[in-house]
Amino acid sequence: MRANEYIRKVTGGVEVDELAELVEDGKLDLRLQELDSHWTEVMKLAEKYGFIMQSYGGVAMLATNFEYRSVNGSKALADRLRMQNVDI
């Protein structure tokens, strides 16, 4: 079942969120662990293509190179690409 298929509604001022309840009860722990097992793979791809703006532990902020350049300028992008040793 896809995450957006679980019921989330407010009835009589009470919020019902089936997905949040499953997460809270630990019933999705195995599935979450399986999803999280791909983190290293995702981060290796992000590093390879220069998408990492910042990362620490299990959290990362990513941006496309064009978007990063449009916000921060060409010099900042060049510095970031060098820092990540991206294959150009």
C-alpha cells in the first residue's frame, strides 16, 4: 500500500491518521529499516553528481547544480564541485 493511500481525516475535531498510528506502534519498523538501508546508495549518487549542499548523520540537504548556481553564483558552485571532487 502506498503511503498516501492510508486514511487521514478529522472527524468531530479528532484527527485520525492511520499511517502515523502504524509508525507510532512500531508496525512499520521493518519496512522503514528496509527503506533506510538505501541511504548509503542515495548519498553516493548525490555525491557523485554534486548534489550535496550539506549533510550530517542521516540528514542531507540536496540541490541540483543549476539551481545551486542560480542562487549562489558560479564561483560558489565551482567551489562545491571541487570540494566534492565531482567528475566533470
